[in-house]
Amino acid sequence: EGRKTLKLNPYSDEGYVLLGDVYKEKGSFEEAKTEYKKALTINPTNPKTYYKVGDLFEKQEKYNEAYEFYKVAYNLDYTKPEYYEAMNRIKGKLK
């Protein structure tokens, strides 16, 4: 699905986010991070992508990095409770 979207529109952040999701589900975290960063290069104001990168770092127990990405997601769209909840969930794990 992600590759199909990229073929149709290589300048869409959506395809890179979808590829990042696939890699993350497979446990290929470095590949997922690469795809998410491509998406952020195209659309640096998409809070959902920042949230997904935060989740990726949280799964790797990189809590400081996760918190920073969750915080950006929240600052871009404070109406999504999951962004705020994610920040609070890992606050106690920060170093």
C-alpha cells in the first residue's frame, strides 16, 4: 500500500508513513525510522508522524527521544488526547 502510494505520488508523506508502519510492525525499527524521517522531510507539520516516531522510540525504550517526538505531536495538535497521554505515560521513565 505504501509503495503503491509512492508510485502514484512520490512527494506524498503518506506513502512513507505507511512504509514506516509496516517496518515497525515487523520490528525493523531502523528502516521504519528512515521512512518516517522521509515523511517528515516532506511534511514537517504532520503531528501523526511525530507521534508514530515517538511510539517507535518508546518501543525501543528510548524514552527521552520518544518524549520529544510526542511533545512535538502535542504542540502541533493539542486536541488529540493520545498525544498528551503518551507524554504522561513515559514521563516517569525519562533520564
